[in-house]
Amino acid sequence: MSDLFDKTTNALATSMRMRQLRNNITSSNIANAETPGYHAKKMDFEDALSRALDMDGKNGLATSSGSHFAAGGLSVGRSQPDIYENPEGAVNNDGNTVDLEKEMSALSENAIMYKTALQLINKKMAALKYAAGDGR
């Protein structure tokens, strides 16, 4: 993102992108709840978001001279979370591992968190608009 936005806005935008991906995975699991042999997919949201934001500083590169190019962590747009088969899923008689109640609950929770991040971004943009308009 541009330097116009602060770390919080960038983190919220990244969170929204990750939540969109999580929504797609969960929706796919729900859609395949009756498919014989389908194995539910899972994404570790917190780990993926932490890597994308480089919250712990492990992905950053250091420069030894002021004339070196700035080297940051992974690009938020290029970082991809790990998506894997859910090992916690119980296998049904038809080989399907989707727990429909858990998936519906996860989808609802994810939607609430997505809307919350969107509202926070909207408030930050409203504050920028207010500041740009000299408080009018």
C-alpha cells in the first residue's frame, strides 16, 4: 500500500484480504458437505496474518549501509497462507470430513470480523476526509 496510510490501515486491509480468503475456504467446505470423500480445508488465519504483516520482525532484512536499497519483509500482496486438509475433522461413513455446524459458525464469525475491519477502515478514511477538509 501507499505511504499515505499508516500501519493500522495497512494491517486492517491485509486482515480483510485474509478474511476474504478464509471465507472462500469455509464456503467451499460448506458447499462440499455432502460430497463423498471430500476433505475439509483449513487455513491458520493468525499465522498467515502475522507473516503478512511481519509482526515479529522475522521476515525483515537489514541493510549495512545507508546507500543500500530498503529491504522489507514479505510483500503483503505476495504472501500466501498455508491451506491444508483439516486434520481435526472426523471422517464420516462416506469419507467426508466436513463438520457443517463448525463451518457455519466459522463463517459467521469470519463475516463479523470482516465487517468490523471494514468499519474501522471507514472510520479512518472519514477522519482523513475530515482533516483534508479543514474540519468542515
